[in-house]
Amino acid sequence: MKGSLALPPRLALAAIGVGALAALSGLVLGPQGLAPAGAILAFGLAWAAFVDIDRMILPDELTIGLVIFGLGLGALGVEPSLITRIIGGVAGYLALASLEALYRHIRGREGLGRGDAKLAAAGGAWLGWSALPLICLIAALAGILFFIIKSIIYRRWEPQAALPFGPFLAAGIWILWLTGLPYN
């Protein structure tokens, strides 16, 4: 498939639908006055999640674009502050990149990818450093729950099976964007 952002038509429609529903939820529940920014975040996270589901990769165009946009909001004076967002972006990236490197060193194989670290950086750039533990907790719990439900439905326990982490990180970021936690 040409282009790292391209999706098969059925997944593209699903990403647009999820992005639209998320943008609508942001309009109703998200931070007041930030619906346009929330729509960009919603569609960016949805598209990233579906690309990760399809190809097990998070494209730099999406993750780094979300980082830049999140920092831009801080530069415009939107809370949290720009410095909090910068620290969040750096901390999000370093935390997951370090975890990825440690896992690879211990297990001798890939676990997380750098795209996950860049998406965590985007979460920090949008929500600030104090949101990172909650983003990661929500993502980890959602991933575990998904794995358990999938194992029950398919009646197969496959602990070595690859699972894209991006959709769960995206969910954590979006949930915290909607609630305004922890900076609210």
C-alpha cells in the first residue's frame, strides 16, 4: 500500500467514523472552546489507531504532527502551560522508548515500537507530563482487557501474540482529553 498513512477502504471508513464520534464527544464533553483542536486530536488518534491495527506501525506524520499541534496549543496559552507540555512530550517519549529498549535487551525481541513512544509524546504534548501515568494505566488496562476478551471469544490463549498498543494509548489520551484530568 503506497504511503504510510493509507488504509484499506473499510478501515479508512472505520477510522473516519470513530474520529467523527470522538470529535462529537469532544464537542459535548471536552474542554470548552477547544472543539476544533479536539476534532484534530480525535481524527489524528483514530487514524493512528487504525493504521497501527492494520500494519502494527504508527506513522511519524501522525505522531509527530500531534506532538507539534499539542505544543502549539501551549504556545497559544491553552492550559496546560507550554513548559508542562514540553516536559510531557519529552517524558512520554523517553519513558516508552526506555521501556522498549529494556524489553528488547531482556527478551531479545521487539515489544513496543518507537511509534508508541512518539504517541506517548503526543499525549504528553497535549495533556502535560502529569497525565502520562494515567494515559499509560488506561492503555495497559484496556490492552489487558482486550487480550482477555479476545482469548475468551477465540478460546485460545496466545501470550506471545503481537498486539498493537497504539489504539490503547489513543484511548487513554482521548479519555483524559475529555475529562480534563489531571490538569483540571
